Amino acid sequence: MKKIFKYLCYCLPVMALAVGCTQDDGISEFQPDTNKTGNVTILASIENADSRASVVATGETRWQPNDAIKVVCNDGSTAVFNIDGTGETRRALFTGTLEGKSVGQYALYPTSVEMSGDNISVELPSEITPSPTGSCAFMAGVINEKNEVEFKQLTAYVTVQINKLAPETASIVFTSDKNLSGLHSVALPDGMVTGAAASNGDKTVTVTFTEAAPTMVNVFFALPIGDHAHLTATAYNAEGKKLNEVVLGTLIAASRGLLLDYQIELPAAIPSKPAPIEGTVNVAGIYWALGNLQYDKDCVATAGFNAGWRIAPNQAHYIRCEEKAEGDITGLSNFDKYDHFNFGGVAAPFSAVATDAVDNVAPGFNFGGKLYTDQACKNETTDFAAAKYGDIAYWASNGQYRTPSDEDFKTLYEKASVQAATYSLNGTVIKGVYFTDPAWDEEPTINIEEKALTDEDLKNGLFLPLAGRGYNKESTQYNIYKLGAQCWHRTTVVDANSAAGACVGVLFAPHYLLSDPTKASYYYNAAYGSTGRYSIRPIYLGKGTGVVPTPPTPGPDPEPEPGVDPDPVPTTGTVTVAGVEWAIGNLQFVNGGTGAEGFAAGWSISAGQHFHHYLGQTGNIDITDLTAMAHFNFGGIENPCINEAAKCASIAGSKDISSKMYTDQTCVNETTDFSTAKFGDIAYWASNGKYRMPTGEEMQKLYTDACRTKASYTTAEGVEVLGTYYYDPAAGETPGAIEADTPRVLKNADMKKGLFLPYTGRFYSTALTKLYGINAQGVYRSATTISASTLEQTYGAIYRPHTLAEKEGKYPEDFIFTYWEAKNQGAYGAISLYAIRPVKVK
């Protein structure tokens, strides 16, 4: 196996590996003196960085010729020490002269680092040159009594190999929602544990080419610590025209010393548009509902919504627009119909009564996609029936949608073009604000001259009607004001200007953009506070957050005798065990089937935890019809039900493909385009991002954190299904298997609060015509490869719950990394077909 090294030090050329690996890094080669003043020698080493790419990508670092460090002296001043030698080693001696002072506590790198008291800071560059190693490492270390120091990485790092660059590329700009350049500070010594945190902002890192760009370049830069919502690379020509853009990653949790490796292509091409999702329009990269949230007690609810709740039947529609399109509507006396909401009310989202809205929550708090039982939003709940406060769009849609955050509207404001617009709805002219994505090579614009929209326009852009607003006064809480003039929209974020303990939500007021295009897109109005009522335009959660379907109706759950089951088990939903939200059913495919709502054609979650396609059969059976499948190879997306090596992923060991998709079999070229994905997480692909395959760590948690028992479930038709049942331990109960001579008989109440993995059998790697071990074995796939895997063949780590519920298990009682590494890689490998129990994507 070829060993690959990743570098982090200043100016570490790629070919240095050939020399560096031959150098003796033994401590005997580097013996510093212990002088603290006068002529001083420091022995410096650099900790390795962690890499997500593979185990062999060690992140090893080496000092280079002409390197220098900054030593902090006992009087608080600093001195530069230069390398003594030729470098190319993990350890190196640095020498300097101190007159009238002595060595202090810390050493810093690079020498441009400034120190004030216990705080150190460095200016991360906004412009860099192509290099696989760059010049922006940021490190610090403690000097011990022997004049030795091990430098700690204070940021994460990004390495990018960019291929297929167009010759006309003049610059490549890397952007994030967090600052990538500029001044970054950290306090010692805690900073050597926490790292240098990123601040909010949109500063960029730019690579500039003074000559024709080569077809391939390597780029390296620091990534400050924190959660980065995205990291994007954009290519421009000399005139500033955008040539191409690639999202390197989303939801990146940058930790100290983390090394992120990317390989991308940036040819001069217009990227494909995001895949359409029925009932939504994608603008600024966000899937917006085709209408505001509404309640009408007499309406037919939108599919999956609670009774009376819906997405408006048209983007331009709002309650009572048929009565009046402009002005005020007063004298109303009930809330049989409404689409203006207070801040965070779920039990009474239309009310102007203070106790019905969220209150006493800290500034900056965000309850998007969350539910609570208390007004201060401290007691979060996943029980939709018990929720009183939180995200009303999330609650009303049973998790299919959420209310936007201020960041969502900020993205819309910054990335989309704005147009004053009208739309004729059944003869009534509705005014509003229309948002569209600008052309690929154009910047967003604002046009205050009204445009009459067509039905086709409403399919391709976001139209926010001027639906007015409701005052915060109880005496007039049924009235609607400023129709045709204003369109305030709620977010789920408490404004940072709110006083501690108050609760004023950030609002989006797009109509202001038409009267004054320079005006900010957000609005803060303490006068109306949390009980003012405004519109909500929901955001679809199917692309990355998942669907939480309607919860069971609360009430008593009868305990039937075994074999008698009058109360059907929920056919959709999730159950949380060991801190993981599992789907209530295995992933399954029916060729030619319609599939579940929001899933790819033919794909769904099984109808109940117990269900599988061969229900009622036992032992080994011959398969003559592969139309319906619930067993899958490792990492196949185009052909997940085929046991051929070319149809499944081939990845280095200890790689996690959960929630990821790729265009190549070795899973190097990651993609977010569902239409081009060939390999990766089949549960994520099939569900359009609602669910994903569990990781090895999450399956391990079932063993370490949950109680378990062999169990049986008998359907209403009298069919007994065997499996392993997992549940969270009660207070004082130690996690572990319940060892019983006979399986525990599960009732419907058990199925609603615990995880049942039925014994669905398995397909050998060599036989797709025979299913083995039905009702005796349950073999489940994880998204993680085992550490012994090689690039030639992937062996996905699997879970065998049937061995964990037995008194005397044949195999080790843990997640089956150990057993399959040692004994059965060749026998089963990646091309065997096993069941998948998906996990909800959050």
C-alpha cells in the first residue's frame, strides 16, 4: 500500500517526502542545551494533524530550511529563533541569543504571530499562492524545562487539488459563512486545546494567477475552528465573470488539527440546477414552499400535515385575499382561518396573548425545527402531541417543513435578484416581491418597477405576497393590516438586540427593498415584540434534514394477547434509542413502485418495524423474483441490489460515507447532485436526503448505551417475526442484554418507543438466488468501512444483532468490526447484501 503524507508546516514542498522520510528523527540527533539565557537552543516538534480521508493520511509534518519560530521571554517580549540545520525532519533545533532575559513559557509559529498578555493573534492571509502546503499554519506550544516544545495546531487545515482548470481562470475564491482570513486570536494556554475560533463573516481566501492557469493546482489554507455551514470554491476570469463553482463541503465541524482533503474540478462550465422537488422552488440554494403557511379548519390539509393546516394553494394567496387585496380587514371575531403568526406559539400560534408566544429566551436563540413544552424553550420534546411552543411550520407539517431562520433570509437577500411584482389570482391583482436566481455570470439586482408575473414565473421563482400583518394587541388580534403594502415574515431567531429575558424575533421585510433598495433585509421591532403576527414562508426539510411524520394519536395503548393485534403499528416515523433517531422500518425497494412521498421512485421505509419482503418465511429460500429488495451491497447507488464488485464502493479503510454521495467507485469525487451520484449512502440518495445509513459509531452505541433482548412480534394475521429489541434503560438500569430463554413478546407500545431489528436474513456474496437465515439472522449495514479494508476491496462494517441477544454468542458481543476484520472479509465483503435501518438526518 502506498503511504500518503499530508503536510502542514510552512513551505513544505510535495517532494520533501522523499528526503524527509530518510532522515533520522531520533532524539539522539537533537540534543538541546538547557540554557535559559545567552545562547539558547530549543528542540521543536510538531504534532500530527488528523485526517478524515484515510488512516494512512497521517498529517505528518516536517520542518523546512529557513524555518523560524518566535520564543516568548520571561519579561513578555519575544525573540526569533532560526532553524539550526537543513530541516526535513519532524524535530529540529532552533537557536537564538537572549540578553538580559530568559526563555519564557511559550513558543509561537509563524514569527508573524503577535502576543499581548496571554492572547496571541495572527493575520490569516486573504490572498495565497497555489501550494500543497501553503504558508498559513498557526501553532503554539509550551517550552519545558529541557528546552523542548511540541507545537499544537491552532486551526484546522484544508488541502484542495483542483483539476481541469480553464486557462482563462484568473482567480479562485474560497468562501465560507465564517471568516477564512483576517485577524484571528486565541488565549493561552486554553487555546492549545480549543484552537482559534472562527468569527461570523464572509471574508474569503483568494488564489490569483498572473499567467494562464495550469490545468491542475494544489491549494492549502487554514480553517478557523467552528461550524462552517459551507465551503465553496469559485473560479473567475480576468473580467470577474464567474466560470464555475463547486461546494467543497457543508456543515463542516472544524476542530483543532483536523485536515480536510478535497479533489475537485473547476472547468469553465455552468453547473446543473438543483434537482426539483414537488411543491417547492429552489432560490438561493434553498427549497421554499410554494405558498405561505395557512390554517383553515375547512380545508383539505396538505399531505402529511395536521388537520386544517396547509401550504397556501398559490404563492400569491393569503387568507381573505378574495375579500380584499389592499388596505385593512377589521371586525374579525375568530381564527377559523389565518396565516399570520406570533413568535413561537404552537398551542395558539395566532394569538396576541403574551403567554401564547415564546418568551424569556436569550438573544440569538434559534428554535427552528424544534418543539418545546415550556414558554422559555428549555424543555425540548420530540412528542408532537405534547408540544406547546417552538417552530409552528415544523409542528404543523409533522417535520416536513420549518420556519426560516434569519440566515436563510440573509442568503436570499444576498444571492437572489429582487423584483417588484404583481400576480392576477382569480381576477384579484396581488402585489408582492419576487426573488429569482441571477444568471450564472451576473450579480443580483433590485428592480422596483412592477412586473406582472405569469404562472411559469411562479414555478421558477419565490413570490412573497404583500399579505399585511397583525398588531400585538389582544383587542384587535383578529384584524389584518396593510394588505398590499407590507409583507413581514417570521424567523425562528431571537434578535440579538433584544434585552436579556425579552423575546423579539428577527423579521424579514422584503417590501422595504422596493422603497429603499439600500435598506437592510431584516427588521427588529420591539414595539410589536413576540405577540405581533406575521406571515411564514416555510422551507422544505427533505434536502438534508428529513421528515418527521405524524406522531401516533395520544391515548391508551391496548395490550393485546400474543397473536392478537388490533392496534396497528405506526407505519411511518422515527424512534430515538441510544441518542439516535432511527426510522421505524428498514429501507426497501420495489421495482416499478411509486415509492414513498419525497423518496426516489420505488423506494420507501418499510410499513412497520417488523416488516420485510419475506415476512412469514423462515430458513433459506430460493429467490426467483428480485422485484422487491430490502438487502443491499456496500455503497452502491446505481445498482445497490447487485452482488458484483463493480456495483459497490471500493474505499480505503475507516471511511464514513453516511450522508455522502460520489460519482466514482473509490468515493473520492463527492457530489451533492442526486442525479449524477453513482456510489455512496443509498439511504440518503433514495430518500432525497431525509434519511441516511447509520455510522459504525451509532451502531456501537446500541450495544454500549441501550438495553437489548431477543424478541418476537406477532402480526394481526398471526405471523411471528423474530428480531432483537433495543430500548433506553430506565433510571438505575444498566445497559445490557436481557438474557431470557424465550423471546420477549412485544406489544404495540414497545414498538412505538424502542428499536426492533427483524431477522430478515442475508444474501451471500456468491449467490443472489438464495436468501439465507430468515427469522434467524439479522445482518445490518453501517456506512463505515472497517480499518483493515484496502483500496482494492471495501469491507463495510456490519452489525449482527442476532448474536447480541443470545446467552452464549458465537461471536464477540460488540459491533462486529473485530470479527469481520479477522475472519470473514473475503467470505462476504462489500458485495454481500444486507439490510439497512436508516437514521433520520438532522
